[in-house]
Amino acid sequence: MTPADPTPTERAPTDLAPTGRRPVLSVRGLSVRFLMPAGRRVAAVTDAHFEVAAGECLALVGESGCGKSVLASALLGLLPANAQAAGEAHLGELDLLAADERTLARTVRGRLIGLVPQSPAAHLTPVRTVRSQLEETVGALTGTRGRLAVRVAAEAAATRAAFRADHLDRHPHELSGGLAQRAATALALVGDAPLLLADEPTTGLDRDLVDHTVDELRRHMDTGRRALLMITHDLSAAERIADRVAVMYAGRIVEIADAEAFFGAPGPRHPYSRGLLQALPDRAFTAIPGMPPELGDLPEGCAFAARCERATDACGALPPTTGHLACHHPHVPEDLSA
Ligand code: SF4
């Protein structure tokens, strides 16, 4: 069955707030539908609720195609023309989902949200040096004027991203994967945005570079002033950096948990989250049977039911409520320690 149009759920603002921290981004009932030929609708994101606080890294994890990059595009106002977004996503006073393109281009991208992209090399302009791209971004985002001042600010941004000054006059194709990642990160830092959004920042990097990249991202959270939303399919990277973890499956956030409890004891409570962790090579390395459902043909009840060993008739009939834990029969701590 194809779900009906997005209907954001009302939820008390304090429901998902990390204790004692000021939320930088607050997402309420975010849904995204793609309108396809012949009137088909694809539910890419359904009723997402989460917050990210200053000084906090929230890792949004899940397999490819689960909707996490669509969610990022919705926050940045970069959805394709056949997409419909509903709900709210507040960054300070601004509702990103209600903002017009002019506001998104002038105020949001770069200034309120610094994007560390999935493919840094593709994000950089191939025919221009890193220096000229940084200088242009400094001019556009910071209002710095004067050749020398712009040059100094561009070099400072490169230094913040650990991008060496003697590489600034290189073109993107002359950079290694790690250097391209740092160049893209330097561009993301220029506007001093309160939220960094890193979309699969470790894709294609070897393990050492993955560790280095996430350590650098953590450093850019800037002594608790900046929030980091990291979208990743790499649970090891998430374990290294995240304060909290949000697990996404078939377009829904099914569990939000403290990272220490999630990766350590007592472990995840949602059967899918638990399966994801067990599929890691350094854990039990047990694959989850079956495949995720098509987002254009989601079942009536829980989308994980066909793959879940805890499924009951209730799971097939009723979708579990979205929230910190969207499951009719979650693991309880005693199960997990058994
Ligand atoms: S709601 Fe049911 S089928 Fe879905 S994850 Fe929980 S136990 Fe499994």
C-alpha cells in the first residue's frame, strides 16, 4: 500500500530534546513524497522527529536508499521538482521547510548549514583551484572585502580544515581523496554555520582516513558551539563520533538512542538496529535476512515485519508509532544482556 499524504504528528517540543542542551535544529513530522508517473507516490521519508543540540553530533544511520540523504536534501531545500515535503524543521527562528529559494540560497546554505558533501571531488569546481573557490566563498558568505583580507580569510579556513597552504593552488583532480575531503570541509566552514551537515563524509575513504575524517569533524564542532548532523551508512564511523544515533529504515526513524548505550551496553532496542550492529564485521557478522521493501510499495504495518524474528500479527496490521523507539515488541535490557 502507498501511504497517504504526509500528516505530521503533533509532539511536545521537549519530547526528543537532549537533556540540558540548546537545540540548533529541531525537526518535527518531516515527510517527503515523490510524485511519480501514473500518479504513483514514493514515501521517501515519513514523519521524522529529532533534534540536534549545540555541541552534539547526531548520526543518522541506515542502509542505502532508506531516505537519509533525501532528508538532508529537504533540510537544504534541494529536493527535486517532483518531491513534496511536509512538517517543520526549525533552525533558530527559521522553518527550513517553509523558506523560499531566495532565503535558502542567501541565508541557509553556507551560513546556517555548512554542508560537507558525499563526493567532495564532485562538489568542487574542477577547472578552478581550491584557493579561488575558497576566496569566492569567503566573499559570498562573509562579506570580507579587499584582496588581501579575502586571501587571509580563505587561508584561515583552509588551516581550520587542516588543508595545507601549499596545496591551495591545486585543482581538484590533483587532490587525493583525503585532501578533497578537507577542501570541501574548508568550504563548509567558511560561513561559520551553527549546523554542519555531513552527508556520507567517509564514502570511498580507507579506514585510516575514515577515522581521521570523523575526528576532524568532531573538532569542527568548535567547543560546543556547533551542532553536527552526520548522515552515514558506516556504523563504525558513527560509533567513533556520535553522541546520539538515529536509525532509519524504509523512510522512518525507528530508534533514537544515546550512542554509548547503543554501541555498548545495553545495546539497541529496535530489532532492525540490533540487526545492523550484528552485521558489522567486528561483531557477530550476521546479515539481516531479506531486503528492505520498496518505498513506493510499503506494507500496511511495520516495514521491517517481513525480516523481523520478533514480528507478530499486530506488527503486520499496525505501523508502530514513530518516536524514540518505533516498535511493538522492542528488546528490553534483560533480552540484550542475555
Ligand atoms: S514492530 Fe514488530 S515487526 Fe516491526 S520491528 Fe518491532 S517487533 Fe519487528
